[in-house]
Amino acid sequence: MNWIDTPLLVYSVIEGHPAQEAVCQTLAEGDWSSSVLVLLEVYQVLIRHYNVGPQAAGTTVRTLG
């Protein structure tokens, strides 16, 4: 099982990110785990660093969880 941390989840949802394809491929394999704290961090990173609105960030995090 692979542990997926905040940066990898962020890369998976940012369109055009160079790592997006590789991370999405790993996530699609289904052999990964994370934590609620990581999802909270993803939410904060999307809002603070990628200027994603709170509702859109929340929707994105819900799809990951």
C-alpha cells in the first residue's frame, strides 16, 4: 500500500501539473491510503496557494475522500 501525502493529492487535481498523470495513475490503481489531516491540508493548499474558491476546494476534497 502506498501512502499518499498532501503534495501528491494536490498534484492530482491541478490541471496541467507535470506530475498529474503519474499521480492519477497511482491513485487509479486503488492501492493507497491517506488521512483526514491530509485532506484538510489539501483544502488549505488549494485555497491559499492555487486560489481555488472554498466551495470548489471542498468539492474537490470530497471527491478524494
